[in-house]
Amino acid sequence: MPRDGTLAGRSARALDLLNFFLADVQTGFGPFVAVYLTAHKWTQGQIGLALSLGTIVALAGQVPAGMMVDAAQNKRRIAGIGLVGVMAAALLLALWPAELPVLVAETLHALASCVISPAIAAISLHLVGHQALGERLGRNARFGSIGNGLAAGVMGVGGLYLSSRAVFWFTAVLCVPALLALIAIGRGGHARRQTTVHPFDRAGLVQLFRDRRLLIFGGCVLLFHLSNAAMLPLAGAAVTMRAGSFANLIIGACIVVPQGVVALASPWVGRRAADYGRRSMLLLGWLALPVRGVLLAVLPGPYLLVAGQAISGISAAVFGVMLPLIAADLTRGSSHFNLCLGVLGLAVAGGAALSTGYAGWVADAVGMRAAFFSLAFAGLAGTLLVLAAMPETKPP
Amino acid sequence: MRVIRVCLVISCLLPSGLPAVAAETKPPPGQVVRVPPEDVMPVLGTPVAGPDGKTIGRLVDVLVNAAGIPEAAVIDVGGFMGVGSRKIALHWGALHFDPGDQKQPITLALTLDQIKAAPEYGNPAKPAPIVVAPHARPTPPAAAPAGTTKATINASAPGNTAPGNVSRRSATGSAAGSASGNTADTPPVTRPADSSGPATPAGASAPGAGSPAQAEGPAAHKPPQSNQ
């Protein structure tokens, strides 16, 4: 089993743990921030402002952060700085939920997240090389989703029974094992090979942005998140309308169950993509979106909704593995892997930001079911774009 | 933040407690009235308990009419880790405030099924779908537990404001909307200073009950304007 050999060892296990703890940490941010601020007597307008600020910074930061990680000699250090930033953001939120500290924390978290995910992808690439990257990313996604699912469960219960502040203490504390895991990855060969000599080398940038595949895949990614991002909140709202006192439990299941699917499926996705090519996996993940949208629209009852939601695990597994994998394919031999990730990250953040507004508008104007159908339609458009335009990027 | 909080405290206070206090002591302008915490409470972000005593959400906003009197409370209900929560607007009279109660300062006279079926309150520029506590008699027997009786006095009143939001509240509010709306004007006036158990709901919910009678004409037209 030669491929397993490349993944074994201390560094690989440390990277597993890093993905696990990082996902834990990221779970604390996100929609829960709104709950926390509401409990601290924030008005809806102020909460909206703080969350939008985070979204805008995340959008604006993707590409510069990618360039920065490309230019950094030591990807581990830059990931570490990002982690410290996230920890500071969590502490700020926990200690001082007033206007300015929260805005600072949201900005800090958005910037740090822009840096951390490309840095970890870069560390993974340098650790195992292009050949074994598919499988490595599968493992990253597996441990990330286990972390996500566990953290959502623990924090959800903690937030209910302890206090909403406890969630951010927990988040900050979890940054410590994440940092330790990062250190434990070791110096290794992940430092220099893919570092740009010039952060702004024009030839490389022109080459990257002239690549039609990046444009097409960026479009696919945008449509993916346009379809994906609002589906869980919308399903959650549907559950609250139908399920009554069990609603929280069912929404918890809607969050946790797909993570289990990701944990099971992503290593398989990584192997399949490495052995048989990217296109079939892309089609699988993207096609799962319209299927899920239609199922969520027509399935009656909250329990079946969890089943429909479980399908999101398939798209999430595919997406988590394929985004960095294709970015690596597109930048093979160049030193713009992280910039490419940043551009795709921009598509992710943009699609997600548009998704909520789009779905909310349709839900408001026509109804919940129509909103699910319109999200499914965006997913279908993405699938068709993959089918019609996205070439195979697996090197022969 | 503080300004809003103070405003809310005042808005709760004004229609019920303060006029009575003012009438008795007549503080000169600028003088500070110290109101004990058993008499007033901040409401923004405060948990709201359902009829079974379980927290169902938090009060996140207050909809007031042109007179500054609360018409409805916006409550963020449900959700897990912030996912799946939604905002619903409930008639002010459907809420029971008990400033002295540390654990459950706000309780709700609606059943879980009614909360579940409530339409989402979203766009403030549109007619707000305000859910009214149902009148005990016309609704099915299951929907009229002991907790509802407190709200029946007020439930009849909002019928007057119905023109502002007929379209979207038909499902939950039709029963109450059809009831006649002028029986609730007297109770708050008769016992302003009584602080025993049953008096609190009447005093606290007085604004909701009194408002349509005071501003019957404008109330039908104002809500969309004042919510911009």
C-alpha cells in the first residue's frame, strides 16, 4: 500500500488533528454569533451590521490572503498567526460583547479564516505532493467534518444549558490544541517549494487568470454555493415551522448527520478523484444539490427532512476535496496555488452571500417551497456548467 | 445600546406604571424617579417562555404605533446554533411580563402549535403579520389552556387594528380579529398600583389593549409608515 505510506507518520496524524480542531473552532462562529449577540441585548440592525462586516471582509480578503500565503516562506507560521487571530476573536466575543470589540472580532475572524484554509491546503500539498493530494484532502475533509459535527453537538447543548458565552470560551480554548497540532506537523518539506519569489510576478498572474478552466470552475463554485448556502437555514426554518418542541433536536440532526456522511464519503471521493478523474466526482457532488433541493421542497415531515439534508453530506464531501484538488491541478508547476484558492474562495464567499438574499427574496415573494426549487435550480445550472464546460483537470 | 434599552424601559413603563406615579408625586422636570426592578424590566434580548415554562425564544424588537405604544413584540424563536431560527411578531397583549421573576420574566399565552404556525416577520416595510392570542371560545378546545385566559381580555382589542394586517394573519388571528374590541379599556385604569399576581398582566398588557381605542383611526393606517 504505497499511498498509505505517504500519509502515515507523525506529520500526517498532526494534520488530521489540526483539521479536526480547526473545524471545531470554526463551528463557534457563524450563525451562532447572532444568537449570542441577541442574548446580549443587541438590536437586529446591529447584529446584521456585524455579520455583514464579517462577510464583506471575508469577500475582500480572499485574494490578497491567497497572495500573502503564496509569498510566505513558512506556511505553518502563517497558519499559526491565523489561528491566534481566530483565538483572539473568540476571546473578544466572549469577554466583551460590545459594539467595537465585536466588529473587531468579526473582522479578525474573517481575515484569519481567509489565511488559514489556503495555508492548510498548502501544507497538505507540500506534505504529500500532487500524486497523493486527493487522498490527503479526503482525510482533511473527514477529520474536519468529524470536528464540525462533534463541536456543533457539544456547543449546541452547551449554548442551551450553560450560556451562549460558554460557546466562545470553548472556541478559544480549542485553538490551543489546534496550534499544538500545527506545531506537531513539523518543519518538513512543506516550506519552500511552492513559494513565489515575487509576490506580484506578472507573468504568473496573467497565466493564472487567462486559464479558462479557472473561470469555468469559479462559475461552478459560485453556483454551488448560491444553491448550497441558504439550504440549511431554509430547511431549519421549515423544521421550526413543522416540528414544534423537537425542532432544535431535528435542526441539530440536520447539521450533524451530513457531517457524518462527509466523514464517511470524503476519503472515497479523494481516492476516486485521484484514480478515475475529477469530472465524475464533480458531477456527483453538484448533482446532489438539485436533488436535495427538490427533496427538501417535497418531503413531508421533519424527520424525512433530515434524510434529505443528509444528501448535503455528499456535495460537501465532494466540494471539500475537489476545490483544493482542482486548484492544485490548475497551478501545477506554478507557485500560485494559494492565489488560485483565494480566487475560488471569493467565488465561495460571493455565492454564499448571494444565496441567503436570493432564497430569502423568493421565500418572501412566493413561498418556502419555491425557495427550495430556486436553490435547486441554481444547483442544476452549476451541474450543467460542469457537464458542458468543465474539462478534466487530472494530469494524464 | 443603552439608549435603546432606556427607551424600551420607558416605553414599557409609560402607559402602565408611570402615569400613576407621576400623578401621585409630580416630580419637577429633570428629577429622577427610581423605579425598583420589580416594577420595570428591560425586554430586549430577554428570553420568552412558552405556556409550559420552556424558553421558546428571545424578544428582539418591539413594534410601536404612532403613539409610541407597543403593538407587538418581535420574538426570535427556535433554532439550533443559530440555524433555523425565525422571527415572529406577537401581539403585545399575548405576552405576560413579570419584572420580579428572575427566571421567566416574560411568558407567552400561545401554545407551541400556534407559535409554530405563526408566519415569519421579516420585512418591516410590509404589513406586519401580528399573531394575536386567540379568543377562548371560537377556537378548538385544545388551544385554550389555563394560560390563555389572562390574554382573553386583550385578545379582543386588536381586532381594531386588523386592517393593517388582514392578509397574513388570517390563519392564526381570524378568531380574535372577529371579536368586538372595546371591552378592555377599563381594567388598567382601575388598578394601577396593585402589584399582586393577577394585576400584573392587566397592567403590563394595558398598552396593547388600550391603543386601538385611543388611536383607532390612525392605527389602521399607521403601522406600515411607522415601521419604515
